[in-house]
Amino acid sequence: MRKVKSQIKPLKATRTAKITFALNANLCQQAENWLNSQWTQHDYTYSSLSELIRKGLQAYQEGEIEINLTERDKNAPKREITVRFGSNPDLLNFYYSLPYSQRTAIIEESLQVYLEKLNAKELEKYVKVIEPKPKPQPKLTPYYLLNFICDKCGDEYEEDTAYSYAPSVKEINKYYTYCWECVK
Ligand SMILES: [Zn+2]
């Protein structure tokens, strides 16, 4: 296999602040799949892979995410991605402040972790949607009965109102009945 001397190729056109990275192709594909899923839901928060990469690096810069460079698979197939930093000179300066030999690794890992974070958020949204509503509490219904015994206090009543969770009077014997004193 050809040895890649440097994975970072700062382009000469510094005015536009474009940097081309050779990034894990599988990771790029994952990021693009995620973007596509957002766009099909009409969510255009992130407009491109380049933007996701910038947001990942920014999250790392701001200490929002933690990355582990040892987890990186250096020999994974690569894909060249050009990222524009023109709109964010701060981020570009941060990038150049990183150790030269770790820059691509940091870009890759930031993207990976940032994407995981976005996915977790996504999942949270989904869980909220499917969360079951609390079951309605059964209601006590008053029924006028010729006679009944209150299941709480044991008193006997004649021609009085009994309270029951029974949905209809026909089912009254399947449920406990309470006198008015025991439900107030
Ligand atoms: Zn009672």
C-alpha cells in the first residue's frame, strides 16, 4: 500500500480557507446518510458534510465533546473532502493550532463523536413521540341502588347512592362499591 506522507493538504488558495482532508470514507457515508435523513424530514439545520465537519471541530474546540484518538482506524478507506473555513476564521486558527500530525485524526474523531451526539438527540426525539400517554384513571360513578353493603366501612345501605368503578350498573357486582361517606 502506498504510504501517505501527509493526510492534510492545505491548499494554496488561503483566501478562501479551503482545506482538503482524506477522511474515513465509511464515516463520511454515515454523515451523508444522516444529512439525507434530516433533509427528507425538511430539517435543513446542516447544509452539507463540510458544515457537519466544521460543527464537529467547533464542538471539540468548545469542549462540548470528548474525543479519543486511539479509537481511530487509520487504515480505513479514505475519501477526500474539502471543507471551507471562510466564514469561521476562529475555527481555522484553532485548526492550525492543533498538533500537525493529529489534525486529520481530530477532524475525523470530532465528526464521529458529533454525529453520535446528533443521533442520540434524534433518538430522544423519537422516544418522546412514542412515549405512551398515562392511562386515564378509572372514575367512581354514583349508582342508585335498592340496597348495598359498602366494601370499605361495611355499613349496609338501603335505597341509597353507591359509588363504584363499574362502567355500568350491570357490572356493579364485579366491582367494589362504596358509600358516599367513604368517597368524600
Ligand atoms: Zn362506607
